[in-house]
Amino acid sequence: MRVLTADHPLIAHKLTYLRKKDTDSPTFRRLADELVTLLAYEATREVRTEPFDIETPVSATQGVKLSSPKPLVVPILRAGLGMLDGMVRLLPTAEVGFLGMLRDEQTFEAKTYANRLPDDLSGRQCYVLDPMLATGGTLAMSIRYLVDRGADDITAVTLLAAPEGIEALGEQIADLDVPVTLVTGAVDERLNEQGYIVPGLGDAGDRLYGVV
Ligand code: URA
């Protein structure tokens, strides 16, 4: 697994305000949205394109357009929804599939509780959105789910990642035969005993959508 940590002063600035405990939900949502758009630029660096002949007002030329099948963006419910708009702003023609994963708060194991994805993902590049890479269980399970259906190139986009989570994710998907890239806004210090990223930003889902 290739890991790309975004290195940009705007990302660092926005992440700092996102982390602050007194940042309210509307501001948190706006910052998350802006951060994802910046991360999306990095995450789509290898999005597939094909040659496209056009005419400008001056001459004929060859450009490129996104290849078919179009990329698939997969937010992991619920917190990944807060990253969807920021991602499709840069990839407006991408299709969107949904995957619902719950983390058991005792065992930290991920379980699928909902999915709305095409059955056949052969030849698809997939962008998986989940703000927090903590233990790695949810992302590992999601990536396997997509690869089992034929996806052949996966990029996971997270706002924050814990070093333990990156290592565990790498181990849990080591046997997969497709390229997997992780693009993250920052790699934090560690995971605490409750499975929270330190210093982190708390529960991303709660901060986006409230405690429900
Ligand atoms: N999920 C969150 O929302 N926050 C963490 O710190 C870890 C997992």
C-alpha cells in the first residue's frame, strides 16, 4: 500500500481548525468539505484518462477525458458522507456507491450494515472516503468488498490516520492483487485505549452530524 500524506500549508491550517473542540458543526462540515477537495486533487493524480479530439476556436487538437468506466466514489456511512461533496466537486461525472460500516465499540471490529454498489466493478477505479483511519478494520473490509466485486485500483482518502491503523490496514490487505493508495491529510501520534486517534478531532460522525 502506498501512503501519501498531504503536505500543504492550507491543509495544515484547515485541519487545525477542524481539530479544535469548540469548532461548531456547520464550520466543521465546511472545513471537512474544503479539505477533501484539496485531498481529492492529490488522490486523483492517477485517475485514468483517454485521448479526446476537440476543436478550439483556433485549431484542432487532442486533449484527454476521463476514461470509461467512470471512477466510483464510495463514502463509508456515516462519517464518509461528510466527504462526498468535496470529492465529487472535482469528479462530477463519477458514480457514487454507498457502504455502511459500523464499528463495534468493544471489539473495534467493522461490520457491514448497508450497501448500495454496482455488482460488477470490473475495471473500476474506486475512491473510498472515510475521515478517520483508526484501527484500519473498516477500511480493510471496505477495500476487500470492492476488490471482491472486481475493482482494480483503490484509493482511500482520509482526513487523519493513526500510525497503528496504517500498519494494520497494510497487513490486512497485503494479499490483494490490486494497487491501493492511501491519501491522508495527516498522520497523528497514536490510537488511545478507546480507539480514538490522538490528538485527532474526536468522533468525526458526531462532529459532522451530532450525537445520534
Ligand atoms: N473514528 C472517529 O470518528 N474518531 C477517531 O478518533 C477514531 C475513529
